[in-house]
Amino acid sequence: MKPNPRRKQTADISGTHLWLVLMKAHRTLERLATRSIELSEVGLSDFAVMEMLLHKGPQPVNEIGRRVELTSGAITTAVDRLESRGLVTREAHPSDRRARIVRLTVTGEAQAAKIFAGHKAAMDLAASGLSKTERATLIELLKKFGTSAVARAASRRSEEP
């Protein structure tokens, strides 16, 4: 049976379809992001560390790991790599003798800024099909969706025996 061209198709607005659309968009953007970063010969973990330090300034190692969602072993390895390339230094924490602060070197800051500029250009190009208003709306809706999903999952867990 052929579909009737006069019949308006009903959009699938189910949670499953929303998840599928988000997953496909995420995979596409992740491939573009990965390519833009890998062109700079820096891995994704190293870029995440450099980007955070570039925008947030010197940080304790454990805070970097928490914010870029890397395990303590992965963050140590990333910082070791960056330090061996002369892009970051480790310094004593001013108030916690057990902790270390990671700081971009002058070379590291210049390289991080250059890599981030290329990455930003690639992501801006990817988003260029949306108007500024559409981008702002999408950002707000995705934040709301994520917050709501986390809250609902937490409430569901608290109801379990």
C-alpha cells in the first residue's frame, strides 16, 4: 500500500525517538570534534586538560579529572604527557601539601589557544545551519532535558526497594 501524499505525517515525539536523534547528532559532532582536535596532534584527553586550564586557569589535578570526567589514572597519564612536552607544569598546592596544581606553560597556553581556535571554528561551522536564536533555544532545551532526566532517574532510584 502506497502512503497517501495528502495525509500529514505525525512526527514521532517519543522519548525513544528523541534519544535516537540526540545520539546520531552526538556521534556526528563527536567525529567532527575529534578530527578538528586530532589535526593538532593532541589526543582528546590532553585537549580536554589544556582547554580547561586555558579557560579556568591553574587547577588541582583531582579537580581537572573531575571536571573533564577522567579517572585519576587517566588524568595522571594526560598530565604526564603534557608535562613531558613542556606544555604544563606541576606545582605544590599552596594549602594542601598532598595536592599538586597543574598550570599551562607559556608554550602550552599558546598551543592550547591555537588548538581551541581551530576546534571552535569547526564547531561553529557545524552549528552554522542554526540561527543564533535556534542555538540559544537548543542549548536551553538540552540543559532542561538533561537536568530533568537526571532528576527523574534519581527519583526512580529512591523509589526502588
